[in-house]
Amino acid sequence: MAAAMGAVIRRLHAAAAQPPRMTKLALQAPKSVEVEFADGKSFHLSAEFLRVYSPAADSKIRSVGGEKVIFGRRHVGIMSAESVGNYGIRILFDDLHKTGIFTWDYLHHLGSNKFNLMRGYIRTLRKHGLSRDPKRRK
């Protein structure tokens, strides 16, 4: 009996650990992506937010005090997106960044934590005297 109960509990934990299935993705280029999940949650994710939290290593990241910081992306846009298998999308931004694959799980994480992630990003920029705005050309 205890073994059967343990198996049921393990299955429940495994199911709870997985984010809900994505039911809709709408690219609203150049400014955002709208995603909806089977749990009823929907998220509006801006191009800037997605660019800053791209899961790829990027040569345009500045290392400041040991922290990797992307700055100056307030007006970045999304040029296109392409499906990657049945688990994610690759977004091409107008700063030509295109190497990150946003999995459905990662998009759910970003949407669920958007407020805290953006607040942390802005704090990091302020801490290092950087801006969300791009540098002006001379």
C-alpha cells in the first residue's frame, strides 16, 4: 500500500513540475509576443524583455563587475520568429540577435516572473549607470 501511494505521489509531483502546455503563440511584430497556456494564463512579452532574457550567449553583452548586462535595448524589435521542433521558437531581433531558442517552458517562466525579472534588470542597469535606451550616435 505504501509503495503504491509513493508511486502516485511521484507522478503528481512530476506532473506539477511541468509547466502547462502552450495553446497559442501570436507574434505581434515588431513589438511583442503573446502566449497562452492550458492553465488559462496568458502573457504579453515585449521585444525588449525577450531580447534581454534571450537564453543565448551573445557578444553584445557587457560584463560589468562580473555581471553580464544587456543594455540599450528599449527600442529593439522583432523581425521574425520560426518554430524549432515542437518545443520552442527562435526569434530574430532587429539588432540581428537570433541564436536563442525560447522553449515553451522558458516562455512560461518568463511570463510568470515578468515583473520581478524586469525589476531586477532595471536595478542592475541603475547599479552600473547603464540605460535601457540605446547610445546616441554622434
